[in-house]
Amino acid sequence: MLPRYPRESLEAIREAKKSGYAIVAITDSVVSPVAELADVVLPAAVGTQLVFDLHTGPMAMAMVLLQAMCDAAPDLAQRRLEEFEQAAARRHLFMA
């Protein structure tokens, strides 16, 4: 969760927490609004020197985390990716 911290994201995280899910948050600061809800906070700075914030750091961290999850359970990851592709094709989500 990154600045400007969408209210809907916080509400979804609260619901996930109430449902018993562990929350791992990638956010720009250990004091962001999501930090108090998270079981694990992975801070990744947002660049603020341009007109629009740079989310390169948090996005790179998210990609590395996803890769590690896939590496830890490659068969499960492959099955879920294939299921997503089938659902996306049925729903015509993508142009190509």
C-alpha cells in the first residue's frame, strides 16, 4: 500500500485480517496506515522528487517476493497461473 493509501485497500485488509489471513504489507514506511494492521511490514521507499511519485522500489520488492513464493512452491504456482489464464480467456480479459 503506497501513498495516498486508498481507503478501499485498508478496508479490504481489515476484512482479510478479520477472516484470519496473515497480512504482509509492502508499503513506503513502517508508520503508514497499513503498518498497524500488518503481521509483517516490508518498507520500500517511494521516490518523491518528481511531479508523480516513483513506485519502482516497492514494485521491485513485490516482484522479488512473488518470485520467491513461486520458487517455494513451483507446482502450486504453475497450477494457479494456468487456472488464472483459463479464467482470463473465458472472460476475455486481454486483447492478445
